[in-house]
Amino acid sequence: MSKTKPFPPTLKQLLLKGNEQIHPGVSVDCVIFGFHENVLKILLLEVKQANIWSLPGGFVLKNEEVDDAAYRVLALRTGLDNIFLQQFHAFGNPNRSDVTFHQLKFQEYGIKIPKDNWLTQRFVTVGYYALIDFSAAIIKADSYDSTYAWVDVQKIGTLMMDHNFIVEKALETLRTQLAYLPIGKNLLPKKFTMPEIQKLYETILNKKLDRRNFQRKMLGFGIFNKLNETRKGGAHKAPFLYTFNDKKYQKALKDGLYGSW
């Protein structure tokens, strides 16, 4: 006879008491973007027993705002609490929910999920994208996850359920909003060069941009402070460093920037 693991109290409570604690049929999934070594990446988690990768997400608690649930998931996963977070789409395909990974998880402990359990019902998920400082994040896994990874958005592979579609919609939204939101502050280091921010925009848009036009447009927004410092160590003339002007940046977030790429 195969042995099963002792059933963790937290998982037992989740299975048996979830209907009392969790809003029925509503969850959040977060596409967490980071920019590292000129590559746009997203954070993925591997579900242990299902042997498949997924987005970080979670259930919405009763008496909890949906936005608060997303912030809670992000704080838990990244250790950060000052995050650029944007709700972008609701995903409600009746066939999107797949209880297989839940069943496999509980099967490890010799538990079969009843057909009428809250985990087996349909879930509508609200999608959020987050922009974080890659170097500042302290990523954490939980009992469902065996590992995590930052993955190039061009090399994601097959994710569980409809998570590939969620990523596609997040990228589509990010590219659209790039025209009127100054998103670079959340993805770049405190000090950066114009070539570095141009590379960020090119990576997100997946196309090359004219250097002179890009620099003229970006400086025209008036949201940068030019420093009397340069980036050392390159093969070409050392470019000047910039920082975001926090006051003007916040105003631009509120009022918007207008342009096209």
C-alpha cells in the first residue's frame, strides 16, 4: 500500500472551510513583469503535482475588495508593498476552470475532493499586471509550488488553464498603455540611460525605435532629471544617467502622456 503524507492543517482548512472564507467563483491572477539584462520577464510558479507552470494568483476572501486580494497576492509573492498594479481584464470562459491540479495536490495526501466542493466549481478570474523592480523582489513559494522562475516573455511555453491567454492580454494592454503611461519607473533601476529606457520600450513593443525620435519624445514629456553622471564601461561614448522626477512622474500617471510608438 502506498503511503500518503500527513494532511497539512492549512490545506485541510482550505478544502473544508474554504466555502466559509472565500468568495464563491472569484479569483485573481497576476502577470508580474520585471526587466533584467534587457529582457522583459514574467514571474511563473510551478504547481508541484501537476507538473505545469502558472501565474501567481489566489482566491478572493469574503468581505475583501478584489483589488486588495491582488495586492495581497503580490505582497506575499514579491515581498514588495509599493507596486504599480493595473486591473486589465476579467476571464470568464465557462470551460476555463480545471480542477486537475487541485485534485492532484490533495491526492498526494490521500484525499479525494468531493464533486460538490467549492474547489470544483467555475471560477471567474480578474487579471492584473504588475511592474516591479526585478532586483528588489524577494520571491516566495507556498505549499502548492515547487519552484518559481523569471521567464522571458518570448519563451513562456505552455501554462495551465488559460494563463497563456491572460499573459497575451496583459502584454496587449501594456503595449497600449505605453503610449500614455510613464511605466519605466517601475521596471528600471533608479539611475538609467536613454539607451536603457529605449531598450525597455523596444522589448515591450517588440520592435525597433528610432534613437533620435525616441529621445526627443521622452525628454519632451518633462519627467526626467538629467544627472551630471555617465554610465561607464561601454564601448561607445558614455551616455548620461537620468532619474525620474517623482512629482512630474506622479502628475503624468494622473493626467497621462500622449503619443504613439
